[in-house]
Amino acid sequence: MKNAIRLPGLAAALAALLAFAPLASADDLNFMLSNETSSELTGFYVSHSGTDQWEENLLDDAYLAPGYEIGVVIADGRSTCVYDISGEFADGSEVEDYELDLCELGEYTFYEE
């Protein structure tokens, strides 16, 4: 399990990147995030595999409602495609998934367990 860290300004920068996803650089990692659970996704963390720390919550003070999807852009300057993902839900449940090749997948969906 990774520890969450907060990086000042990172959430705002990533939120801006989400808003302008079509303008993303060819080197940025783009994928779709879907919530197919019955609970709101209130926390979404992505960190490159090999680190012990979670990056900042990409949803910040927002949430992803059940049945919805959003485009995510990771512009962290890394050339890797392999990331770990963590989701926190309004019902208190959490999901962690490790060593995902997001370039190959192109999307990630949270499902009911």
C-alpha cells in the first residue's frame, strides 16, 4: 500500500489538463476513466509503478458519479506507461490496482466487487 502525498498546485494543474485534454502533447498519457460502481468515486490517485507514494487526488474536490467516464491526461514528463491506480469511494470502499500499462489499456474502469 502506498502513502498519499499532497503536492501544492498539482491538482489544479492536472484539473486544467483534464479540461483541455484534446490539446495534450503527443508525449502525454491519455486514457478514459469509468465508474461502473454504485458509489461516487471521490478519490483517484495515479503514481508510476516503483514508487511508495501516491500522487495527489486527481479529482481534488470533485467526484465521478456512477455510470460516468472522464478523460484523464498524465503529463508528468515520464516516458513510462506503467502506473498504479487507487480509487476511493463515497461508501468508504477503496480499490488499488498495480503495474497497469495504461498506454496499452487506453482506459480503466472501476467495477463492483
